[in-house]
Amino acid sequence: MTQLPMFAPGSANREESVQARVLARRDDPEPSRVAARSAANRLGKQQASTLNAVRSMPGSTAWELAKGNVTLRYLYNRRLPELVMKGVVRRGEPRACRITGTEQTTWWPI
């Protein structure tokens, strides 16, 4: 899997712990913090998977990246803006989607 660049220098564990802290408060019980770490790990994997899809099919819409799979399209539509904020994906010019026929945003790797 592709390692995503981080905002601050440090290890992947540091980024994961930062994401986990956002998902759980300091005074939350240990089970909540464990769940937050798991959610942060899942989020990172979903972002890496989405980035790999964009790199393998640059200029595609979310529907095209998902190859018509509704669940994947939903996941990609959630993760693509996060990847834009991380600076690894950019929005392209909208065009007619080959799957839906409607005007949709295209996505490009940086």
C-alpha cells in the first residue's frame, strides 16, 4: 500500500495517534481510545486505497473509480476531499461521467 505524506515530520504511528486523539478525548475510558485507534487505522487504509484508485485511473469521477459500486463510490466521495486537504489529490474539471451520464468532478493525483 502507498504511504500517505504527513503534515508534520514523524512516523506513521505518530500520525495515527494524532488521528486517534481527534476521535477520542483525553478523559475517555480506555475502550473508547482503543476504538479510536482502530478507526484511525481504518481511515488511513481507506485513504491509501482511494489514493491508489486515483493513481491507477487519473481523471476519473468517483463513480468511475468505484466502477459503479455504490458502497465504494460513497467511500471515495468521503475520502477524496480529505486527500485534497492532504495535498495528494486535486479536483479536475467536471465532465460527463461514463457511468451516470451526469456532470461530475474528476480527480487527479498530485
